[in-house]
Amino acid sequence: MGGEIMAVAMVMAAENAVALRCVGEFGELDDAELVAAVSAAHRQAARAQARELEAIAELRRRRIAAEADGDPDYRVLTAHESVVEEIAVALAVTGNAAATLVHVAERLSTDLPATGEALAAGRIDLAKARVICDLSDDLPDGIAERAEAAVLDKAAEQTTGQLRRRLKRIIGRLAPMPRGSGLATPFRDGGWRSGRPVRASGTCPCWTCPPRTPTPSSTRSRPPREVSRATATTGPWT
């Protein structure tokens, strides 16, 4: 364990040296050194984002503790709402963006600690961490951890699209949709996302979208003029 920490520290020191050397000197670097500088800066950004999420998670814990203790100075907002508002103001982002950061911070600090460690080490970036958080959200107990462990070994070498497809396949194997549930699956490979129902008759896997009303068989095969005439007399289908 100590050897791994020392190795990570040495890599970070080397990358910091590269970044400092490159500041204001990009014109003096060759192509290979420029690419190395880009990679080093990207890993440093991932580490900074990990620290940001750790701070958000700590702020969330404090607000929840204050709410549970009935702190008289606590605001009218709930603990979660308070954190979202504070982050939105501090970072000058929308409420939705702040809520996403709070959610990812909470997941990495509780359900997905290995993903948080990979982000803090610079092995993955925030985009990949969000993929893991989104697809493993609300999975049955133990499935999220097993899926996380299965994808992190190659996540550093994959794009977000490749990571998403691989994670979907793994979740499909670890948590197949129960037979006889009457629910369709959002994944072509037979997986299901967190037991969240998906409309068998709809075409959109998003549970927030309204179901698409099928075209009545009485008008489906009619010529366009007859369909228009029928609609005019009976009203539009809703």
C-alpha cells in the first residue's frame, strides 16, 4: 500500500514538473511534449474535480447533520436544497448543474468510493465518473459495487461511449430483468436500469417522457385524405 502511494506521488510530482515547465513555453516544445502536457493537465484537472466533489460531499454531510439535530439556525430549505443552492451560487451555475454535482459527490463518497479514488488519482475524468454514477444509480444492493469493480480496470483506456456500452453489458449480466415483470428493457443486450420501469409500448426509455399514444388501427391504413376527413369529424387522437 505504501509503495502504491509513493508511486502515485512520484507520478504527480513528475506531472507537476511537466506542467510548470510548459507554462508559457509551449512554443519551445515538440509535438510529443505538447501531447504529454495535454495529458498531464487533463489528469490534474480530474484531481481538482475530485477535490471539488469531496468538498461538496462534506458540505452535504454537514447540512444533513444540522437538519437532523434541529439546528435553529438552519434554513427553511431542506438539507439537499440548501446544498444545491449554495453550490449554484458559489460556482455561478444553474440549479440543475449544481444538483448534478451534489448527486455525483454523494455517490462517489458513499456507493462508489473506488470511482472517487480513480478520479482523485487522475485515472478517469469527471465525464467517465458521471457515466458510472448514472448507469449504476438505484441498482439493487451489491450490484453497483460489482459493476464498478468490473469496469474500472479498463476505464482509463476507454472513451465515455465505450465505457457506457461496457457498463450496460455488465449490468445486464449482473442484474437481468426479472421474468414476468411485464417491463421492457432500455438496453438491447437485455439489461435493465435499476428496476426502473420502462414502457413496453413506448419508444423512449426515459421514464419522465409521456407515453406515445399508438395510432388507432381504424386510421392506420387509410389514405391521407380519409385520415384527415376522419380527424375533422371525430377530433384528433390524444
